[in-house]
Amino acid sequence: MNDKILNLLGICRRAGKLTIGNDAVTDDAVNGKASLVLVACDVSQNTAKKLKNTCARCGTQVLKLNRTRDELSAAIGKFCAVAAVCDKGFAKRLCELISEENSPEDITV
């Protein structure tokens, strides 16, 4: 299956523009490095809520992927349930791809 979102996340990782892990993602959001935060669909509600609140205070957009942590991990080559995109171009394209796939009310955490 050709998954444009996961393929782009893999490219983003290889380009060094993807932060992985809850603590690192939170740090990037607080420090203004994160352009977009992505959360796997099977992440715990507590984790999603904390990230959403932190990112809301920092003005960083958070989107829930319609992908599991296993799918996300396979795409980027490292275990991951939460990731931050630290490049405006990658973030913009990912937002477009996610919006094409889901209706707007389905993508916010």
C-alpha cells in the first residue's frame, strides 16, 4: 500500500526534521521548534490530552493520525507514538495530506 503520509514522515525523519517521543516533542513545542505535532490513533487519552494542552499554550498544531503506533514506527524506523515535525514545509504538506484523508473534525486531538 502506498501511504503518502507515512512515506513523507519517513523522508522527514531521514532529513533530521522529525522529533520522536513524548518528552522530546513536548520540549520542541515549548521551545518553538515544532511546526506540527502528530499523535498515533492508539495513543492513550492522557498522553493526547497533555500534549494537546501543552501545544495549545505554545500555539503548535496537534493532529491525530489515522495510523497506529506500529504503523508510524514502521514508517520511521523507530518506536514512536508521538512525533513533532520541525520544518514548516513538511508540516504544511502533512496537514494537506491528512486533511484530504479526513474531515476536519476527525483530525484534531
